[in-house]
Amino acid sequence: MKTAVQLYTLRDILKKETMRDILRQIAKLGYAGVEFAGFYGIEAEDMKAILEECSLVVCASHTPLEKLEEDFSTVVEYNRALGNPHIVIPWTNINPDNYDSVVVKIQQFVKILDALGFTVHYHNHAHEFVKKNGKFLLDCLLEDVPQLWLELDIHWAFRAGVDPLDYMKKHASKMKLIHLKDLKTIEGIVDFAPLGEGELALGDILKECALMEWGIVENDAPRKGSLKDISISASYLKEKGVM
């Protein structure tokens, strides 16, 4: 498994520093790739050149359904230019009441993108572990859209009361990408944490990840600063022999 950083983690400094400078720092920490969550107005050819200069590759791109609906051709052209094979739906408001209408949209784009050579993944939060007819919404989604892959976010699964390791094993054949982030309870409040500083059984999880393509480090709200956070996580992954 190769390791990458979800750039959403660094959105605070992406407003202050150049993409080139930030990607250089990510590469210096030992990561092999990045996962995008927007492209900050940078043209595809320029972004590709920056990635090559920093010896990084794009492992995936978080692309909301709304973006696919509004500007599908641009999404396809940009990701093709970067050589990115993986499109990830980062979030939907899916719930038992709107499930059918959301699934229809996802099915539509999965079918088209699959025919164009892209692999489409769904990134979970906690609300997809609400049940519909006795099954998690996420399980229903993966059954109803057979070509859809899962980018499991282990923090959000754990926060929803689901054992990430068990869920990974259940859907191992549907996973190429995984979001690696820890969870820590601070003064009774559940919060995010860099890898190795929280409550998740990461050692066992990382062993199960061995055959996946990418382990993607993310922290939705890094308390110690975003660069410090991914540095701590990189040190942990090196200690575990992953990087």
C-alpha cells in the first residue's frame, strides 16, 4: 500500500502558501501521493507539472455529485489530464427517506464514469451507518450500485459505533482506497487525532490494508496544525513499516 495525503487536511495553509510549496513539504515527509478536494483554480497541465516536479502522483479526487451534475466534461478532462483513475464521491445527504433518489444519481454517474475508464468510490461519514430495512445505508448502496467502490473512513465508521476492521474485512473486495485518521475523546467530546495518538486499533487496521492501493491520511480539523498533523501521522506510518 502506498500512502497519500487528502489535501482537505491542509486547506488552511493552501489559502496562504502555493500548491508547489505545500506539495514539496508533503513529498519531503515521505508520502507518495495526494488526494485532491478541489484544484484551487490551477490549470490541469500546471497541476500535473507541479506534481511531477515534487515526485508525487494523484491517487484520487473528491468530486461532489453537484460538481458532476454542473460540470461533468470539465471533471473528466481535468482528471484525465492528471492521470487520475479514481473519482470519489466525498459526501451526500443520503438517509432512509431520500435513499432511492440519491442512489439513482450515483448509479447514473458510476455507469458513465466506469465506461470512461474511471473507478468511482464512495467516502462515508457516520450517517451512512443508519439502517434501512435492517441494513446499513452504506451496505445497501454498495449492493444497489455493484460498480461502486468504497473509500472507508475508519474514523467516521468508529464514531458511528462500527468496528472499522470488521467492516474492512466485510468489504475487502470493494476497497482500493482507505482514509486513515485517528479518534480521540477530549473532555468527553469525540475529536480527530493524528495517527497513533488516538483510540483506534491502527496496527491491526494497517495489516488489513496491506493489499490496498492507497492509504490516505486525513484530519478534518487538525488541532496541532495541518502540517504538524500529517508529519506525526507520517512518523507513525514509518514506525509501523508502512512508509
